[in-house]
Amino acid sequence: KILYEEADAAAIHFALLFQFEGDAKGVRHVFYNCTAARPTTGSETKGESIEAKTETLTITAKSAYFSAVEKNVVKARTADDTSDTIYNGWFSDVHTPTASATPASSGSGSSNSGSGSGN
């Protein structure tokens, strides 16, 4: 079987959720409206030892409009005062801004201390 990649296939948009391992606070992040470019493809010849070959994938996050807050939002992250319900459910559903959320104005991320999660 051979898999073919369509040159004019429409990009699929997704939300990227992650947490840095070793982060003292366990801050969780989400980037909205992401697309991924084709990864680099390469190979290496085996030598004396086996080393993992890494591939590079470029991900772009663009703003998404959320009517609940009437704003375009690119990313969000948990904060010190994020509720346990939101924090523990972070990877179960993509958290979206709610009217009770307080967006950060500095451009460094959003503090989502409101309750509930979105789609």
C-alpha cells in the first residue's frame, strides 16, 4: 500500500495543549487555531551507535474569536488561582474563555479563573 499526500488538501486546525515537565507550578497552556507545516524528512546511516533522528514540525497559532468575551485570543494558560476543576480537566476538553474569565492585557497569556470549559 502507498500513502499519497494531496498538495492542495485543506489545512486542519487544532488546539495544542501542553505542560512543561519539571515546571514547579505545573502551568498548563493552550494555543488555539493551530496549523502544522509538513515535517522535515531525513535519514541517517547507522554507525557505531544508534542515535535518535529528530524531525522538526513548525506549528503556527492564530487568533480565534470567542463570542463569550468578544475578543480574539491566541493562547491561554493556568495561573496560581486557577480552580482545581479547570486545572484537573485541562487535558479533557479545550478550555475556552468565558464571560467570567479575566484576560491578561499584557499579551503574556490569559488567566482563566472562570468556571467551566468549552468545546
